[in-house]
Amino acid sequence: MCIIGIWMWVWALHAQTGYYSETKTFYEDGYTYQCDVENEVLAILYNKDTKYYGQTQMYRDTGEQYDFHAGDPAHIKKDNWSKPKAFDIVNRAFSPEQKAKLQGNELLIELFIDSQTGKVADVVFEFPAVPGMDEYHTIPVSVYRQIEIELKKNIWFIPTSFGKSLNYIYMFWTQDPNVTLNSNNNNTRED
């Protein structure tokens, strides 16, 4: 009986399609995504056509490296619409079946923002690359691509003077696609 149980568990693990267990390039219809796997655990997924990802964040006028410190001036002006809209874009990209598998697990979403225009230039996703930690590794590249396109099209920011002094603005958040965010930045769970 125990052997059958173990076999069923192994079969269930292999039945899940894990797209991101190793470093590889995805050549899709009109775009190319790169998946870099660090320490055989963390998948970093991004469009290969990036503008800022992989570059050191610097002051534009001096070329000196910028290191973030708590208490630094804000890089973007505060608003009450961009974060809820970004959450909505991420939520809508996942099917109900995918959301059910991802319940309680968070995706790390990184934005690299043009410091002069406030437009999203690059979108990077990070999540566990191995089965058993969460299910983001089973989501097809096309879903991440849809999120990238919608964020670039529908989200923008107003850089502060300090933000404009940098070569790009970096922002990130973690999100369970079952959680919505209202304009007061309060989380609510979708059921």
C-alpha cells in the first residue's frame, strides 16, 4: 500500500508541467522570454528585449551607482490608482483554474520604469522554480507576457525630481492573484 502511495505522489508531481526548472530561452510567437534559474530554486523570467533590467541603477548626472536607503526621497509621486490597476491586470491574466492552484502563493513582480517618462520599460517575474513550493512554474509564458503587455500599456507613474535624477526607477511587489486591491490600497481576497 505504501509503495502505491509513493508512486501516486511521484506521478502527480510529474503530471504538473514545470516550464521553469532550468535556465532556458522561450522563443514564442513574436517575442522571446528568458528564464534564469538561480541555485536550482528561483526562476527569474523576463522578456529578452529589455531596456534597464540587468543594468546598475545610477545617477544620470554623475554616473555614480545609486544604492537605495530607507528614508531616501520618493522616486514617484503618490497616486491612488496605479497599484490597484496593476493588481487587477495581474489578477485578470490568470484563469480561475490557475488561481485555484496559486491560492495563497505570491508572485514577485518587478518594474523597471523610465525615469523621464514614468512608463514601464521592463517587467520581471520571480517565483520558485521547483514543484512543491508553489505552482507559478506551471503557468505558461503567454500568461506572463500578457501581464507584461498590459502593465506597459496601462500603468504609468509621475517621477519626482529625485526619480528623474536616476537612469531608471525600480519598483516591486508580491501578489497572490486571488487578492484584489481597492483604491485605498486595502487587500481583499477573491473567493
